[in-house]
Amino acid sequence: MFDALSEKLEGIFKKLKGRGLLREEDVAAAMKEIRMALLEADVNFKVVKDFTEKVKQRAVGKEVIESITPGQQVVKIVHDELCALMGDGLRKINLAPNPPTILMLVGLHGSGKTTTSAKLANNFKKDGRRPMLVALDTGRPAAIDQLKSLGAQIDVPVYATGPGDDPVRIFPEALQKANREGRDVVILDTAGRLHMDEQLMEELEELKKTAKPKEILLVADAMTGQDAVNIAKSFNDRLDIDGVILTKMDGDARGGAALSISSVTGKPVKLIGVGEKIDFLEPFHPERMASRILGMGDVVTLVEKAQEAVDMEEALKLEEKLRKDSFTFEDLKNQIKQIKKMGPLENILGMIPGLGKQIKGINIDDRAFARIEAIINSMTMPERKNSVILNGSRKKRVADGSGTSVADVNRLMKQHMEMKKMLKRVKSGKFRMPQFKF
């Protein structure tokens, strides 16, 4: 999402880092360019003005003048101010001391509210909680069906009544059911609405009085830029929201909403949606996002994702196989499954410091994994364990079964052999990091 902004900031800082001593005019010129870059990224004008003023005050002060590397010190100041701009620290969803915790999700039509409700329930379930979803978008039968379908996917119950029912009347019945079943988190999926729709906003205000939610979370589409900020302000004025969930953060937009929304509303961004899959809802870490914007990568999140995705028992088995030099196609298939759990490949690579700019503009096709899995799935188990037996006729059968070509099968076999050689060098201590060319 921040690719264009990152590229522009990198160019600005490159000029600053190349100078041994920074004059006030140098800082002023850099701030002018930063201001333009942020405005082009659809960041709120007042936010941009305040941000550049704060950076300028610190950048022409003592801490930069006395620094050994003034250019790098300015980068650090920008990083710190970006963190402050986005909320300065992880903000978790507050849970009620006496369950169940009532969470009310609000937002516009099409912001991803129903899907986000299910993603949030899934996150709570992974944390050992017992969530329940409540379908309160009764004006749209498709929304009720969608929530039921998503609830079934993650094995979380959904309380729903008929289309057209009064959401305010439904809530007490849903709460009774949650108490009977020992549900400790109740997530209310309300109807999407226009923030200027007076009748529907009054319905939300009435629901807030009845449900007394522990938190009201606004679900906003990050790709709408400044509109998302204006929407957040309107909802906050009426409902006094507790936080924001930004969806579609993996989209190709300018990212201004993420940089503006907390500053304008005074309410933190708590979670971000980074993909369509049910697992792709993450805590929002301002300092990590600031690092990614400035091209520093995000190693901490990468490690956390790897820890979540990697099955330790499988990892130990793989280690044993590597010792015995027996890394098979079946092992490769298992490794691909674990990588896919971490999210879109482009996002993962973007977290590696210095790699983000190298893959800029390169189309990284996640479907390549699907093709590899299809080829492996078309092999018999003996063929997966011993690729040497894959002769011409077997390759033809595998290609036909996977919807690929014999050339694709040969390419995968070659890559598998190269991977085995690389793993052998790692084991012997003779491995040198290859120079990847994208």
C-alpha cells in the first residue's frame, strides 16, 4: 500500500544522507518534498502540516547538529514522528472483566464489516476464547447468509433471526443465548450505512444504549483514503468509537487513511486486514508500519508470522530429513503449506529489509505455489519420495493430471535438485547467500 510513498521518501533521505553537515535550508527543502509526498499519498492536509512542522523543529535542533550522521538522524526523527502520528504503540481490544465482552462493529456498506467480524471471531478463538457472532444487518438477507457461512468455516456460532427484524430487539435474545452457552466474546455485525443516514445512525445509538458494548470498532476501507478519515470522524462524533479496523491494507492504494485516521479522530487503529483469507487480520503496530514505510522492512512481524505458521513437530522432522539428505517432493509440499499460512508472498518479501525496493514492480504470482502443489499432487507417493523414477511417460502423466506441461514438471524437478544441493551446503557449513535476481 505504501510503495509509492516509500519510494519518494527513500529518494529524499538518500540526498540528506549524502551530506556530512545539514544546514537549515537543506532540512527545509527536504520537508517541502516530504510534505508533497504525504499529500500525494492522500494524507490529511492538517496532519501533514503538523507532522512536517514537528519534524522540522527537531531536525534543525541540537540532536541533529551534534549527531555524527545528521542525515540518518533525520530519518530516525521522521520514523519517531510517523509512529506518534499513527498512534504510538500497539492498542489491543479491551475485554470486559465480567464476560461476555460485547464488541459492536460499525461502518459503511462494502467496508468489509461482515468478513472482519468473522476474522475477529477467528482471532479470539485462536486465543482460547469462545466467541459468538450476532447478525444484526437484518435489512440485507445476504449479509445474514454470509455471516452464517463464515461462522461455519471457523466453527463459531452465529445468532440470527429473520430479515427485517429490529436489531435492538434481537440483542437481548442473543445475549441470553451467549450466557447459556458460556460465550465470553459477543461480536455484533451491524448494518452497513451511510454516515449521513440519520435514521440508521439513530438505530446505532439506540443499539449502543441497549447493548452497552465494551468497545465500538469502526471498520473502514483503507483504499478510500481521505473518505475513510471523514467517515471515522463522523462515526466518532455520533458514537464515540473506541478504535478503528482498517481493511484492504494489502490493496494498491496510497495509504493516507492509515497515516491520518488516528490523528484526526484521536482514536487508535487497532487491527488491519491484509488479505481476503479468514486468518489475515493483524494487530496494528505503528512502529513496524513506520519501518516499512521508510524501507526498513519488518523483521519482527515476519518472525511472528513464521512462529505461528511453523509446526514445531514438522520442523523437527524436516531437520532430521535434512541430516539424512532426504528432502522429498512431499516435504516441499508441506513447506509450501506453511509458507502460505503466513500470508501473500509479496507481503512476506516486503518485510525483509532492503528487499522491498528490489521487488517493486515485479509481479509476484502466488499462483505459482498452486501450480507446484498441483504437480506434486499428481505424482504417486513413490514418485514424490524418489524423483529419480520420474521417466518421460510418468512426467507426461503428471503434467496431464496437473494441467501443466512436461517443461513445468522438468523445471520443478530442477529447482528441487538445486534446493537439495543448497540444503546440503547449509548442513556442511559451506553455504553462501545467493544473489537473488527478480
